[in-house]
Amino acid sequence: MNDSIPPIAPVEPSVPAYKDRSNGLMIFGILTCVLGCLCGLFILLMLFGQIAAAGAARTSAQVPASFSAILPGLMVYGILAVALIWLGIGSIQAQRWARALLLIFSWSWMFVGVIGLIGMAFIMPKVLANIPAPATGTASPPPLPSGAIAAVMVFMFLFFGIFFIAAPAVWIFFYKGRHVKATCESRHPATCWTDACPLPVLGLCVWLLFSAMIMMLMPLMGLGVMPFFGTFLTGLWGTLLCLGMTCLWGYAAWLIYRLKPQGWWLILAAMIVWMASAWLTFQHHDMLEMYQLMGYPQAQIDQIQKTGVFSGNRLNWLMELSGLPLLAYLLFVKRYFPKEV
């Protein structure tokens, strides 16, 4: 009996379901930490600039710029510096939460860039047209020539286009990749807090918490001056309004994170009321009056007034139009909430 044994087929090595992107996560994590360090550097530059401006103002017998004018920028850059370094370390460790939050940050980065470029296209020509040319010995120097204004505008558009449009697009392209997502989930298989709700909803929660932190600091940055249905609240009443809105944003963020429809309706109503209040206030008052209540020196207010940015209803329209994308995004994320019974 000559039974032949069938040949055994060779076992092919299993192909992984994804390509490991640990090296890419490390590279982008380091770059994100560098961005955080740059934000920290901006804080130092703003402080040094404030000190230098105060010294120059004393020498020329002028009123120095108010520290409250740069305090919002210091707060924002401080929050960004800490957050980006934290996120960069999380990306190096291939953490699931870091990938989710860096996607939210990148989309927000690009959104701010687009809004900033649109605003710059309307505002900067007016600002540059009111800047005098270098001293020529005349009592009233002429404004900058149109060629110089065009050159400055082109440079600014290129810089902001690269840093606020192209750069975040690269971050989005990398972190949204399925191989990056699979790498993070393979390295850390347990679910984390960023998996509790869809990413667009989580992004709304992050923005609300960021707004709550800024609102909580408003009494320090602006002496509690807040627009309120045709007038400005100051002192104790303005501070109470800031704290109330801080609690409102925080509570709405918590409800939205838990996918509670009540949180969505709460923030929608609050945004509509806030936009209506700002519109009524700046119909009868201007931003320069608000700066006076916030304690800005008159010399600094006069410099702002010369730019012509806040003349007429231009600011009112810009504020209302800037709120429309936020309302549109709020309507977009409504699909992720369960249907109300």
C-alpha cells in the first residue's frame, strides 16, 4: 500500500491589519511640544515688549500701554503652551486621548486661521492706510504708499496662510489616518474618556470649557466690563455676569459630553441671547467706550481710534458674522444626540 502524503502548504506570515505609526506619532508629538514652547516664548516676548514700551513711554513723557491690554493674550498663550506640551507628550506615548484632542486642536487651529484671514482682509487695509510713512522731516508725514501696503498684505497673507492653513492641514491629515488611529488603539486597547462621545461633540465640549476659562478670567482682564442689552455692566455686576456665564458654559459642556439634548438647547439659547445682547449694546455704544471702562489709557484709545476699525457699525457686523459659523457647527452636531421623546 503506497499512500502518498499530500504536501503541506506553506504558512504565509500574517499581514498586520494596520501600519505602525509610532514613529510618526513621536515626530508630530515633538513638533507639537515645539509649538507649545513657541507659545511660551510669545509670553516672554509680550512681557518684554510691555516693559520696553513702559520705559519708552516714561522717557517720552507719554502714557504707557495698559497691562490689561495684553493680559488676554498672555492667558491664551499660557493655556496653549501647557496644553500643547501635554498633548505632544501624549502623542509621543501614542495615547488615544492625545490623538482625539490633537484632531480637535488642528481643526480649531484651521478654523481660527480662516476667520482670521477673512477679518484681516477687511481690517488690515484700513489699519495700514492710517499708519504714517517713515519720518521725512515734515510736520505731518504722509500715509504709507499703496505699494508698501500691498507688500505688507501679501507677506501677512503668505505667513498666516502657511502657519494657520497649511500647517494645521498637515496635522489633520496625519492624525485622522486610520493607521494612526489603529496604532493608538493597539498600544492602549482600553477605552478612555475621549471615546465617550463622538469627536465633533467632544470638540464642542472643549471649546465650551476653553470659553469658560476665559470668561472666568474676564474680571481680572477687563475689570468685569461686559455688554448687556444696550449698556455695559461693570464692577460687581459685570463680575457676577462673567461668573454666571462660566458656570453656564461648564454645565452645558458636561451635559453635551453626556449627549444630553438639554445641554445642546441650553447652549443654543445662550448663544442667541449673547449675540442679541452684543448687537443691542454696540448699536448704541462703541468698543472705544468699553476700553475706557476697562481702564485703557486715553493715549492708547486715541491710537486705536485712528485706525478706524471700530468706526460705524463695522464691529457690530463683524461680531455677528463671526458667530454664524459657531451656530452652524452647533446645528451640525445636533445629529449626534439621541432623539427626544
